[in-house]
Amino acid sequence: MVNAVDRGMGKTRAMVRVLSHPIDGFYEIRYREKGSVPLAITMAVLFSACYTANRIFAGFVVNDVDPRGVNGLMEMSGIFVTLALFSAGNWSVTCLLNGEGRYRDIVTVTGYALVPMIAAFALATIASQFIASGEEVFYTMILGCGVAWTAMLLLAGIMTVHNYTLLKTLATLALTMLAMFALVFFALLLADMIRQVYVFFYSIYVELTFRV
């Protein structure tokens, strides 16, 4: 029990280290097994929750969304699926481009990189309750800092775990976006094929039922 707690604390410290020393932190995650997929998934869930909460509870001065029209569960699910698609897309691309990172490393990098945005959306949601008209810039700055920090961490993480140069990492991220669209396309195509097969067999069933 004590060893499990120590390992958990060690992985949490590794995540915190990533925030200030991303290259060293992600190196330890990839090559010294300091990363935690469950912890990364927890960060993804927290980000989904903070983003959705911001959409619903942000002050009216900065929020142009009608909270009554926001489906929290759908919002969170959509974000989680997008993050999963990014991990799958990046893994499929880097497998072809001699990337050294494993799928679990990509998931870990993605989850850990979301920590600044989790803090930014939570802080921005709270700050929005006290922001008056004309002070929206402070709200935008909070979110902007979170997005920029997350982007920097994600770039450093992908570059480190795959042992890529900066230029190759940027090219890989662009290809990852294309891979995500391809995955969505094939998923929709598969769903349509399954629907057509279901309709075909159901029509046969109905026809046989009426004939009998």
C-alpha cells in the first residue's frame, strides 16, 4: 500500500515537473517510465469539465453562449473524443515517420499538457464573475496564457517522446490533423455500412414475417 502511494506521488511529481521543465519531464516520462496513463486521462476529464463549466457559468459580460442551450454531457464527450482522436492520429502518423513514442506516451503527453488550460479555464470562470464591461481583456489574457502554455507543452512533449526535431514535430502535428479527419471519415463510413447491413437484414426479416 505504501509503495503504491509512493509511486502515485512520484508520477504526480513528474507531471508537475513537466510544467516547469517540459523537455526533462517528458524525457523521464518516455525513457524512465515516470508517466501515468490514468493520471493523464484524469487530466483530460478535468479539462472537459472545466471547459464545459466555463461555457455554462462564465459571467454574462464575457459569455455570449446561452447556458440553457449547452448540453454538458455532450460537450464533455466531444472534447474527450477529440483528445482520443488526437492521440490515435498522432500515433498512426508517427508510426510511419519512425517516431519513438508509444501510444501510451502520446496519451500521457496530451493529458499532462492540458494542466495549464485546466487552471486557466477554472480561474477564468471564477474571474468572469467579477469582471465588468470593458475589462474583458483580463479574461482573454487568462485563457490566452493557458492555451499558449498548453501548446508549448504539447509541442515539447511530442518532440521529446518521438525524438524529433522541431520542424519534423510541426509537420507531424499538421499530418495528425489530417489523420484525425481521416479517422472520423472512416468511422462515419463504417457506421453507415453497419446501418445499411442492419436495414437489409431487417427488411428480409419483415418480408419473411409477412409471408409466413
